[in-house]
Amino acid sequence: MSLLPRRLTRRLSLLTLCLLSLPTLAQPAFPSKPIKLIVPFAAGGSTDLVARVLAERMRQELGQAVVVDNRSGAGGMMGTEAVAQAAPDGYTIGMATVSTLAVNPIFYDKAAATNRQLLPLAKLVSMPSVYSVHPSLPAKDFAGFVAELRRKPGGYSAGVPGVGSIGHLMLEAFNDTLGVKVVNVPYRGMGAALSDALAGTIQLLPDQLPSALPQIRAGKLVPVAVAAPKRLPELPQVPTLKELGYAELNELGITWFGLVVPAKTPPAVAERLRAAALKAVQSPEAQARLQQMGASVDAGSSDGGSFQALIDTQLRRNRAIVQKADIKVE
């Protein structure tokens, strides 16, 4: 073989290697543009508030703006579907809640199908609930409240944010576990339920801490129990349901917020987003802001696998509650 063909072959090989490497070299580092964070609920609610804390800190971690986009409707299903249908490139991410991932799929086939198109990244934040009663009730603690409920079965009512909501499941589980009968009164949102609770129209309000706490501090509601990992610094005299012997009710009342992306998002991109989100919520600034709204960092399911396992476990638990109570949505 002559020298020229050898040189030509070598040059062709080098050229081929360079051409093969060009796509990789041309790919900009992720992220190279702003990221959209879809919140499947209206602005001003708990999910939105947590999302805005997360977005600000993720911007600092990723070096790109993280823009909150509220897509409310259908109990969180519209926004969740928007995330599932987005391009799987890491530039659209979504807030996930116990309602969107562990309640809606029980009632709606469309929600179940949507969730199969999502990749759970991490659970990030938890928020406690508080069971409060109207001051007119002849009970100022949990034992006295339960005794009153047993004295007058069906004589008291509670407000929940709609049929099939996590609040509805909490109330049904409460009735079943304690052997009482509190009448369920569904509302279109917790704002209306809170107004009726303050007026004494309903006597029990299971609600998230941020919205109930100002009314408790004003003496307009009386807290009898909290659903939280431990006693809350805001209500140190109020026992957790776990302390009272109701660990499952306690777990059911702790709501959480996490992050999801479209299912086909590349693993390296998903991991970059997960790491940034975890660092974001664990920053002192984010923790301080979350504490102000009654939330706390809860990264116990900080990888996709354990987060998915949590979702599956809670789906089974919630489905059992729905079936036992025969809850149906229209």
C-alpha cells in the first residue's frame, strides 16, 4: 500500500471523529435559558407560595430564571397535564402535591393517565394541618371534643374543600378511626369553609396551619390536635395526632409539595434539576421563609425512586379510605 492512501485514510478517520464529536460540542450546558415552573393551582395558595420560594432559590442554583406559571383548574389536573405534555427537555417543570399525585388519580382516569407521563423528582416540603373547633363547643381539648362528638352523633359538622379532596378523606378517616359521626360539608374552597367555621355554622375545621393560625391566635378558633411530625412551635400546647395514638391520621394530615418533570426528560437533566431543588429548599433563606408560612423542608423522599414509592403507598392508603367511605365525585 502506498503512503498516500495511508495518509488519506488517517485524515478521513480524524475527520470522522471530529464530525462525530460536533453534536456533543454544540450542545449548550443545561440550563441555557429560563425554566418554566407550572403551579397547578391559583396564585396565593399554599402550593403557589412554596413554588415561589423554590423558584427564587433554584434561580441562584441554576443561573437561569425560574418563572412561575399558574395553571389552575380541575382540582390541579389542568396544570399537571400541561407539565406531562411539555417537551421533555428540562425547561418545563411542575409542582406536585398529595392532591395531584395521590388523590386525583383515584377518581379520574385522565389524572391517572397523566401521572404515568410524569417523572417524580423529589418531595421537598411538608405542611402540617390543625384540627380546630368553634369556641362555643363545650370542649377545649381533643379528649373533650371526641367525648362531645360521641354524645351527639351527627350533631356537629366539618368543612372540607370539596368532595374527594384530601380534606374530605381526612374527615372520613377521622370518623372511621374514632367511631364518631361528624357531618361532611363540602365547599368550593377553604376560604368559604373558614368563614362558616368562624361564624359557628360548622364546628370543626381541619385546615392547613397557615390559614388557621391567625384565627387561632385571635381566639376565634380553638386547636385540639395537629397533624405534624412533632409539636409545632406555633402551638406548643397542642398535641399531635400521633401523640394521641392516631399515627395514620397524623400522616394523612401532613400535606407535601414536590417536583415533577415530563417522563422522558434525560436522566442527566432530571438529576441536575433535582439537585438544584434540594439545595434550594435547604438554604437558610428558603427554610426561614418556609417556616414563616408554617411549612418545613422534608426531603426524606429526595430521589425519584423513593418519591414514587411514597406516592404509590399513599395512593393505596387513600384508595382504601375512598372505597370504605364510598366517596364518589360527579
